[in-house]
Amino acid sequence: MNQRITEIVRILNEAQTTVRIAELAEQFQVSQRTIRNDLNEISDLLRANGLSKLALQHGGQIVLPEAFERLLPTIATGDFYLYKLSKEERIKIAAAILVNSSEFVTLNAIAERLYVSRATVINDLEEIKFFVRGGNLEVMSYPNKGLRVHGLESDKRIFLMLLLSSPSSTPEQRDIVARHISVQAGNRVIIQKIINEQEHNHQSFLTDTSFASILLYLGIMVDRNLRGEFLEPQPHAENRKYNMAQDILRYIAQYCNVTVTEDDIRFLCQMLVQARYMRQSSFEKDAIKIQLVTRQFISAISEELSINLNTDYDFFENLSNHLESVFSVSAAQYAEQDVIEEVLEDNQEVVEAVQSQLPILKQYIEREMTDIEIAYIAVHVCAAIERKKNQEVAFHVVIACHAGIGTSQLLLEKLKRHFNFQIVDIVSVHEADNIMPEQADFIISTVPLHHCNIDYVMVSAQFNDQDYVRVGNKIDTLRNSRHLPSRIGEKEISAKGMIEKIRPAVYDMVPEQAPTVMKELRKIIRDYFNQSIEAEAEIFSPYLHHLLPQSNIELDVECSDWKDAVRKSAEKLLERGYIEKRYIDAMISNIEENGPYIVLSKGFAMPHEGLEQGSVRVGMYLIRLKHPVPFGAEELDPVEFVCCLSAVDHKMHLKAFFNLVNMLRDESFKEMLHSCRTSEEAAAIIEKYEYSILG
């Protein structure tokens, strides 16, 4: 019996709801076939203990026999697994512990980590040393101190990488080793964004395998540098990937708060040279069109349901990401969705609204949408409505995770994107049993909790759509409960809620200084609530006023027709190297082929093209026409403002685009742009209105 099977038994025994094969496969990151094999082993163990075997029902639902709980004592004692590591696993984990440590490691410490005797570690020691020696490293013994690994820091990092990515190991073996190596000290989400941004900045797109390898290395690098374990001097590496390595590490140093050396740049440079690359993925070609259509759909849904969902950035981003798969040639595959159907049964009004507005999407899709694709759209709408209900109510939540602090932080970032929680603590699973009702409203855990004193909901560490729904259901249950937490009844306000309350007063009392004042207030309030001010978002998702400063605005431009307007809106971006010449022709062809969908609002157009048509850097350039011209958009004509967009991926421009669309809903914004006399005045208007809509 391996550790995964032991954990499955625990999950089945502690589950408060039905457990399905697909859920287990996702949680353990293995195939459903692997889980079925594990269940067969559990059934064999049940029979050996005189119990009936497991049964499977439609949809992969696992049905437990009577007295299933009697199986648990046979596989576990107290809080420790009776899972026996193989000798190969012991050696790899012991090697990982030794190589990753910055201190002396005793035999007793290794034995405790492996749940084996000291004698077992002593017996394995020569093979551990031999295994480490294969990485050009040497395990040395020091009397009264313990063991320590000697060798080059670069060899240690490569050794750790190979342990975590060895193709000769199974995913389960790599996972067991990963529990003993910290590779997420620098926040995996931020590092991933930095790599992605620099791929586009340097037009060098890594294959999935190479991307994963670079991401893994950078996690190890951050952890090692934070420990004070720096690289030895590296050979000079002034080549075609040096600038890319330098840019990646410059942002990692800034946002992971870690010291990065010239030797780190040179070492990463060599890794980038040896990596494999591909062209930009084709699905991004229509990403901006999808975002425009998403805006139209959200606006229509908001009107039909009489609920303003236009200002929910998470809704916009999540739904546009989902629609990317809907717009693909073939339908995406989804796991079994009983939980989705349950949510939709309680929200028929939303389902009907989505059905009525589907023509907005279908006119751009070249195949029939599947029922499950439509269902997920409805779920995203339900989630946005739920978020709006919960806008000023911050449930106090504890996160309990079984897979280490790195995974906990990753889960935290995903939760913060979707829910307005106050995360009061992040704890290990065994600590969760000590959390009392007065400390939190409920716990979000990646495994079942044995003796939990308060409500909890179990999610996967990857936090998928089904987990999203489960957490939403838990919030509904708590809100509708007669035992509603007292602070919810008292309307405890969140950071976002407080900012929203303060904003109108600031803009009323000091309108000229309001943007600056609100910027400082947001930082103070978010610091008080221990929330990020989203500094990294200004790098990866710049605001509109960052992309449209005074130098990127031109007033009273004379244009003969819409084609001339598109060309003149793009000229400066071409001169400054943001786009190639072919990008301008592609924009015009795009409008001729797809119509004037680029007219966002009455009198305002945003020409653009797919991401493989000559865009080099993210940017915008806005012109106000001296004499408005028609674009063929009927009631939205004539167009007075043309804002050319150069996008390098489907993410970086998203916040600016989202804010612009919401600002265009305010007619006074366009009136002020129409009346302003200088580019400087126009830029100030854009900044003022953008800050006025930020919460």
C-alpha cells in the first residue's frame, strides 16, 4: 500500500459528501485509471478484513460498504501514516533533505522526517552518499554536529531540480520528494507571470516542458538565495538570452524581495540558451476579440438581470478566459458536473438570462456550444452575483493545506482573486483541529479534517471551478444559517468596502486632488487589512492612465475616413517600435472582415489585431478626430475617438481595457474628452476618471 492509497482511505472515511473518482484523480494529479486501480487495492484490503468491497455508481460515485471505518485502524495509528517508504524513496528523500539544508543535519533528524529508526538511516547512509555523489556532491560527517553536503551551489541546484523532475520517477515519487524541498518561497504565481511577460517582451516563447523547468529552477533559486546560499562565480555569458535572463531576475528580485547576483543572471542565461522554444500559441490570435465580445455579453446580462456586473474585474477576466476554450475549434473536455447542475437548479433565472443572450456569443463561434460550456457561463454569472452580495462582508477564513507553505500561498492567491475573505491564518492540517469557532467562520482545507471544531469545505490545491462552487455554497449556507457569525450581522467592512465608502466623499471635497489622495488612502487601507496593493499588477496589468499618458494622446487629428483614422491612431506606435508596419494593414483587414465590433461605445473605437500580426510591446495611442467619421457601426457612429491597441498577450492590457470600457459608460467622461483643449488635460481626465471607478 502506498501513501496515496492511505490518503484515499482517509478521504473516503472523513468525507461529508459524495466522493467521485474524477475528484480524487484531480486532487492527486493522476489519471482516473490510476485511482480505479487504487480503489481495487482498497477493496482487496476490505475483503482481507472481512468487509464488503467498494461499489461504483454512475458518474464515478464511490459507495462505501458498511463498517468502512474499521479499515482505518489497520492502516494508521494516531496522527502518522503507516506507509512504508521503499528504500529507493528513503534514499532520495534523505538526499533531498541533506542537499537542501543550509545547516548540519543529524541522523536522528532524518529518521524523524522519514518515520524510520536511526538504525535504518545508518544502514542507508552509504547508498545515500553514493546517490549524492552522482550529482558531483559529497556528504561529509562531522562528529557531534551531523552531516553536511559539500560541492558547488550550481550542482546542488541542478541536483534538486533533477530530483523534482526526473523522468525516471513516477509522479507519486516526485511528489513525495517535493514535500521535502521548498521551491515556492518566491511566490510561484508571481514568478510565472514574470516569465510569461518576458517571453512576450523578448518574443521567445518556451515550450511547456522548458517553461516548467525554468519555473522550477527559479523557485529553487529564490529559496536558496533567501537562505544565503549563492552561486559560485559563473563564466561570462553575453549572448542572445542574457537580456531576457536579466529582465526576468530584475523583477524577481523586486517582487520576491530577494537578492539576485550577476552569477544568477549568467546561470539562468545558459539555461535559457539550452531551453526549447516555439511560436506564440495560436489561440491568442483572437483573444482581444473575445474580450470585446465578453464585455458585450456582460453588459447584456447585467441589463436583463437588473444587476450591474460590469465593474466586476474578476468576472470579466474569468469569463473571458472560459470563453477562449468556447471559441476554439473543438469543445473542451470537462469533468463530471453534478455539483454544477445543483447550483444551476437553484438559479434558473440566471440560466434563462444566459440562454437569451447567447446569440451575442454564437455569432462569433463556428460550432455549436455544448450544454456544459453554457452551464459554466451561467456558473460564472452566479459567482459574480454572489460576489456582489458579499461585497462588504468579509468572512473570516483559515486555510489548512497538507502540501507545504508554497502550495498554501498558491491557494491563497487564487482565493483572494475570487472571494472577499479575511484570511486570518494559514495552518498545517494537524493544526486545524485546534481552530475554535471564535477564531474563524470556516476553514478551507485540501484534505478532510479529522476533528474539526468549526465548518470546513474541502478543495483541491489547484482550486478549480468545482471548488469555486463548493466555497460559494458554503458561504450561502452560512449566510442563510440561523447561526450567522455575529460579525457578519454587524456588517464588518472589508478593505474594498471601506475604500468604496470613502471614495465619494474624497471626490466631493477635494476633486482636483482626489486621484492622488485616493491612491494614498488605498495603500493605507490595504496595508491595514493586510492586503496587497497589487504592485505587481502595475507591471503585468498596467492601468489605462499608464498606457495613455500625455505623450500618447493627440487631439483634433484630420482624417478622411475610418481607414485613415485607424492608420493615424497607429503611426506613433509604429514610430516608437510598439508595432510593425503589417499590424496597421492587419487592423484594417480585420475590420473589413469582421465588421465594426471594435466600436466600444458611441463615438469611441479601439482598433487592434491578433497577437501574431506584428505587435511588439503593449501600448495604446488615442486620437480625437477634428471631424468624426463613420465606421459602419450604425447607432454608434460617427466615431470621434480612435484608440489603437497593441497587445502582446491576452493579459497585460486587460485591466486598462476593462477600466476604459467602464469609463465609457459614463457620458460625462466622453464629454470632458470632447471639450478638453490639450493632451495634458486629456491625460489628467483619464487618470481622474480611472481612479474614480477603482475600489
